[in-house]
Amino acid sequence: MLFISKKDIHKIDQKLIQNAVKNAYELVLNNSYNMPDRIHVENEQNTLLLMPCFSNDFFATKLVSVFPDAVKYDQPVVNGVLILADNRSGKPLAIMDGAALTAQRTGAVGGLGVALLTPENLETAGILGAGVQGLSQARYLLLNRRIKKLWIKDLSLASADKMARILKAAFPDVTYVTTDNSEDLVKSSQLIIAATTSRKPLFKDDPSLVKGKTFISIGSFRPDMKEFPDAVISTADHVYADTLFAAKESGDLCIPLENKVV
């Protein structure tokens, strides 16, 4: 059995990962898979997610824990493992670092959103959340668009500054601005990506603030979590979700739907 570590996963070329995720969505379109809705096990504010899936040759189960208070212990909010097995015999083939895999996979989903939904001449963007997921979203954004300025906001300005330094080393031509003000970030950005575990909107519910912009939310995975105000949905020309059950699972979708905002 192979053990594929965090280090191994982060060595893989991001373009290959994004292309693999694109191919996975084509499997979804062709119904070439068997995957139940994601299973949630809640324990107070913490969540265990179980994601089994069968394809023609393999099946896998990803277990991911989301513990928002892990930062207090200098640990990542998201941890997990993925077990890959042969679909003919059931033999386990590999165990992978689930947190690194999730960061790359979710980053690639965001990257596809950027590639398909934003103009090629995109110049400004903002990231809300400077954790592992926010960093991955930024890397895939910069893989797909040659922007001039990237705004970064986090509850910890030190975390935002650290993320800016990491990105500056890899993408030196971009100007990085860290801030503690979400409204300033939204006003200054054509694209806004949220990667937080927030249970309330990160900025005010003002249609004039959000109209004409592109928004990507990857943090809201429970009905009581909501990164964006209703104005993002009510002023949107189009709304896209990577899975149908996200309309029931994500507060950024199910709350506006319940309130008949959309």
C-alpha cells in the first residue's frame, strides 16, 4: 500500500491537478460514478465529513475533520485522510493526506471557476481568509489570471501578512495588500474569494458594494455557515454550485433560497 504524504501531494504540478478536477466533473456529467451526498457528523462546533465514491476502476473514501478552534493550538482547521481501493477486489491501494488533497482539490475547483467565469484581463482580486484553503485558492487564482493586485483579509493580520510573503516569493510581479477591513477589500476587487468557517456574512449586505463582481465561496459547508450577504445572490446574473446537494448543505445557498432571495 502506498502512503502519499502532504509533501508528495504538493509536489504535483497544479495544472495537472486542475485538469484532473476538470476530468472529474466530466465524469459527473456522464454519470460515470456512484457517490452519495456528503455525510456530516456534528459535535458542537466541530464537524467530521465522510465522502465515499465509486468509479469504474477505483473507490475512495475521504474523511475530513473541520475544527474551527484548532488555530488556538497552532493546528490547521482542516485535517483528514483519503483511502483509495481497487473496485474489483476491494483491496486498499493507497492512503493520502486528506488535508493537502482537500486544499489542492478545492483550490483547483476555485481555479476552474476563475478560468471559466472571470475576464481574461482581470486585474484585481481579494481573498477573505488566510488559512490553508485561502492560500490554495490564491495559488490557483494566480495560475489562471495575471492579476496586478491581490487583497488579503484575515481575522489575524499576521496570518494575512504571512500569506502575502509566501505568495510574493512565488508570484513577485503581483502587488499584495493586507487589510482588516472586508468592505475595503470588496470595493477594490473585481473577484472576491471567501475561504473561511464564518457563520455570519463577512461584509455588509449592500447591493451597490457587490454588483458586477464575481464571488467564489468555498468555506460554507453547513446550513448555519454563511460567508456572503444576501446581496451577492440577489444581484447575481448566474449562480453555480459544484454539487446539487450544496443547495441544502451550504448556508450561502440554502438561506437565500429559504428566504426567497433567489
